[in-house]
Amino acid sequence: MSHHRLILIYFVRYFFEIAWKVNHVIFILLIMFILGALVISKVEGIGVANSIYFTFITGFTIGYGDITPNTIIGKVISLIIGITGIIFTGIVVAISVRALSKAFEHEYKK
């Protein structure tokens, strides 16, 4: 098996191993996304599916702008969703970097 394929396999293994260690943090952040979506749906008067779409687009800093909050409460919740998304993204990046580092260590230590 090629080194690239082995590194990928080790990366995936280590990624989930490390993510499992912080699964409670990831779970709480995802719950915050869902709660934010429900509040946005209620406050802005949009459907739950659209509010979940808006929440994840905002949280992952994509921000298409096709759905925007119009109320002050909606705007404040959107800011909280954005900050939560930045934290979530940072955690995923940190896990990825650590997993990749461990995968390279594992493969090239032989």
C-alpha cells in the first residue's frame, strides 16, 4: 500500500480518536447551532429548515446573504452563531492538524 494511502488511513483513525476525546465540546457546539436555529426561526418567522441552513452557513462563515436577520434579537443570535462557528472550526482544525501530525509520525517512524 502506498505511503499516501496509509497516511490517509492513519489520519482518519487519529482524527476520530482525538475528536472522541472532545466529543462533549463538539456536541455542545452543535446543540448551540440547533438552538440558535430554532430561535432564529421563531424570531425571524422563517421555516426551521431555512433557519438551520442559515445557522450553518453563518456558523461556518460562508455567509451567502440569501437569508438575513431583520430583528435585533435575530442579529444578536446571528453573532453568537458566528462566534460559535469560529470556535467549532478552530476545534476541527486543531484536531485535523494533530491527527495529521500523528499519522506522519506513525508512518515515517518505521
